[in-house]
Amino acid sequence: MTRSRTTPPRPVDIAAVFPELAAHRRTATRLHPRPGAPGPGDSSVGGPLLWPADEPWPACERFHVGMVTTDGVRLGRRILERAWGRTRRGETLVLAEQEQADLKRAEAPPTDEDDAKANPMPLMALAQLYARDVPGLTCPEGMDVLQVLWCPHEHDDLCLPAVHLRWRRASDVTAVLADQPEPATVEYDDYVPEPCVLHPEVITEYEYVESLPDDLRKRIEDWEEATGHDYRGELSLALGWKVGGFASWSLSGPQPVVCECGRDMKPLLTIDTCEWESPYGGSWRPVEEPDHPAGEFESLANPNMPTAIVISRGYALYVFTCPDSFDHPLRFTMQ
């Protein structure tokens, strides 16, 4: 863990205005991933996992034909990172001849050999969360680490990567797998995470406005019109990667998420595209983030999109679990 991130106070204490919102309140933990060099003993996005050396790495058995290679995505980012790092603000990006050739090679589509390596495809390490670091992370009995992997190709009706969870007890891992596999190809470069360390922060969230009782929702909407405040955008649901809290239903409207056992499911993890509303503004931008980028040179890194993961056109992927059993199937939605 390094420098903390702090969500600014909400413009209005909405629970003081509408006390009945106390029944529609949950804590959430904003993960605040930021580029870094995490190790297997760290909570991270895109870092190595605490994976036992003697345990097989999971794979996707479906046949996939990729659009780009994983190595190419990483190479292309490093080339552009170096080039932007020497480009002064306001100047045009210029690539050296060798950089142009390297970038063309990085962006080349996979070969038949690459596609052959991708089947069966090793899953990609997406995130690792230690319970000691992430308040509110509920684990199965005796477990204290959540590991998130995905197949970086579109699956099923969501047309998004297929997410897989692994729970484990950190003390059980005596030898860590050193050379952790990666998929040879990906559907899009947006599915390859940048290694990030986390800066977890506990906040309070309030349920999505259209999920509230009709009378309360109507009074909030009238209050918004009278005051100019925005319950949904300013006061209820934070943006960014989170554990717990509520789901937004901005695309579909509220939908029931019910386990096969009949219990209502709750969001475990939110995989989001952006940390706040715009690159250097918005009410969810941590107070530690500058209003404007500092320094003489440009940067490829976007502090509002630190993981480089983009869900569809900029949405969020919610992973739901059953409150009765971690063994029950996961559910997902994109909003």
C-alpha cells in the first residue's frame, strides 16, 4: 500500500435530507487502483497472484481467435509511453523510425501459431484482494484472499470476458508459481490490465434511484429539481473498482439478480472503466488527484482510467454472489 486516496465529502448529506435512506444504505470499498509494481503478496489489479507452484493454472476450453496478441498490447503501450514521455505539452507525438516499425509489429494480428497457443487459453490474472487490505471483503470460512481471473475474449450474451473467482488461504501457499501463464491473444487491448497497486477506502453508498420505493424516489426527484443536485451522479453510487455497495442500473433499469436458491444476490466486485466522471473533474475524483496534469511532458497514462480496462464503451461489470453460499453460481451484469 502507498499513498491513500480520499473521496471528497458529498455536496449534501442526503441521509439528513431523507432519513428513510438509512434503510437503503451500504458500505462499499473503493479500490483506487493506480499504476505500480505489485507482487504476489500484494492486493492488486493486473499483478501476479499468490498461486501455488504445484496447482494447475486454469484455462478456457473454448476455441478463440484473437484480434491482437497480449505481448503486442504490452509492447505497444511501452513504446507509446516512452514517446509521450519525451513529448512536451502541446506538441505533436513523433515516433522514431524504429519505434514506428516496433509499433506496427506490436499491432499486427495474431498468427496461426499464436491462435494455436491460445487454445486452450490460460486465463488472465485480473485482480487479487487480500482481506487484510480490503475492508468489507467477505470471504468463505478460513479464506483470506480473493483471486479474479478472466478469459479476455467475449463470451455469451454479455459479450464480455468470462470472469472466474478463486478463494484461498494465504498461509497455505508455501511456494508461489514463478512463471505465471498469460493468454497468447486477446479480443481487444482493453482487456489487458496494467499492473496497479490499490488504495482501498471505505465509503457509504445509497441504492440506485430507480430501485427506491416510488414515494421516496419521487420526493428525491422533486428535491433534485428544486436544488440542482444529482442524487445518482453526486450522492449515491461511486464510480471505479469497488467491493460491496450497490449496482447501478443505468442501461437496463433495475433488474432482479436472484440466485438459483431463491436469495437476492449482492455485488461482490465492480470492475469499472473510469474512476470519476471526466479526466480531471467530477465529484468522485479523489482529493489527492490534481485538477490538471503536472509536469513539462505529456503522459500516456490516464489517471481516470488507471487499469486500462474498458468495459464495452465505458461501462462497469458487476459480479454478484449469493449471501447464503460462495459455492452458488455467480451472476453478472454490465451497466
